[in-house]
Amino acid sequence: MKNLLPSFINSFLLSSSLSYGGFLVDRIFDKRFSWVEKPLVRLLATLATYTLYSFVASFIVITAYVWVRNPQLSFKELNLPYFASEAVSPMIIAVTVNAIFTTRSWLFEWRNSVLEAEQLKRAVLAGQNQSLKDQLNPHFLFNSLNTLSSLVYESAERSDKFIQSLSKIYRYVLEVQQEELVSLEKELGFAKNYLELQKIRFEDKMIFEISISSTAGKNLPPLSLQLLLENAVKHTVATTKNPLKIEITEEGQFLVVKNNWKPKNEKSDGVGIGLENIKKRYQLLSKKAPIISQDENFFTVKLPLLNISK
């Protein structure tokens, strides 16, 4: 038992010094070289430093062990080249084990950096998307009040109906303000209410038709339809003889909003704030983009229908 004790102490000191050395080297370089920013520099610095350390530590422990076991030997009598060769084996084992843990450390740091980058990206996108949605409330209210101001001078009864309908519509606007996507069913219900609201003002100067076979599992950014419909009303001349005609249909994975096109005599490219807002929101939410087309007679926008996972 007495013969085993020195060997046990030697093994303990050797493994402890090598383990602590690996921890110490990692801790020192953690403060100087990031695995993410400078992976090659960190790898070379860690391997070179720890290889040198493990060799020196192994050499010292082995030399001390032999000297303690043979106290009659003088320092000059110690076979230092032999001890150096004996230090190579524990050095190789230590460097190999350290390389495994170093790789593990790099993988953890890389994974954490990816997660942090993704979280930051999501936070930035959420902020940008919310900023775009925040534009809708004042824009929608401003245009609605303009419409109401026109009705006040035309008919008190129609103005009253408009105000009541507007309150219901604006409640929906507030409800979906924090949502990234809403169901197609909800958005179509809102669009119908919005068009009926506009009918109070335009009467027979506007005709609309909604023809959708199924809404299950289909979503889009909230108030997208309101912006398109508002764009149609704002930029198209509507008369009793040539009413504004709006059609909402589906075409594959797209919701199609189409209206006849007779632009008012004003400076406008037919796109406006509303469509720019929609395009930017789709850029933040999906790789899919709205398709906008225009000819002499019709203005058409195709909105991609999204799923919840986007």
C-alpha cells in the first residue's frame, strides 16, 4: 500500500495540474480572443499555450516524483532527457482531452451567438413591423375624418350611420394593432364592413364583390385589405354612370384585390403610403411579396396568403 501511495499522489498531481492548466488557459484567452470573432487566432493560441504548459507541467511533476522517490540522487544525476520524453505521453493525452473540451466550448459559444443574433434580429424586425403598423391608426383615422367631413354637409342621417359604423371598424383596428398576422376570415369581415361604410358615402357610385371559397388556415398582415380598398377609393374617379368596381377573389396562394382604374386629376402614382406600407410589412414577415399590376382599365394587387409560421 505504501508503494502505491506515491504513484497515486503523482497521478493526482499530474492530472490536477493539467486540468487546472486547461481551465486557466481557457479563462485567460476568453478575455482576449472570442471564438466567434477570431476563431483561428483563438484555436492556435490555445493549442500552442496549452501544449507548452502541459509539457512543462508533466516534466516538472515527473522529475519531482523521481527525485522524491530517490532522494539520494543529486540534480546532476537525474536523467532529464528521459524525463522529457516521459512527459510527452501525458502531454499528448492532455492536449487531446483539452481539444475535445475546447471544441465543445466553441460549439456552445457559437450556438449562443447564433441564438443571440436571432433574438436581436427578431427584436429589430418586431420593432420595425410595429413602427409600420403604428402608421395605420393615424392614417386610417385621418382619411375617415375627411370622409365624414364631406358627409356632414350632405346628409345628417348618413353621417350618423357613418359614425356608428366607423366606431365598429376602429374597434377592429385597435384589436389587431399588436398582431403580426390575422386570419383571412377576420380580415374579409373587416373589409366587408369597410366597404359598406364607404357605400354610405358613395351609394350607387361604388359596387363591390367578395368571392372567396375557403378561408381556413390562411392569414395576412392586419388591415392589408383596408389599405388596398382605401387606395382604390382615394385614387379612382367614381360616378353613377361609371361606378368604382372592387372585386376581392383568390388565385392559388394569393388574395386578389382588383378595381377599375380611372385616376383622378392629381399627382399620384397609384401606389401611395398604403401600398408601400404593405410591401414593407411583407418584407419583414415573409420572403413572399405582393404583386402589383396596372393597365389602362384595372389596378390589381395580389397579396400572398401566409401561414402562422410565416
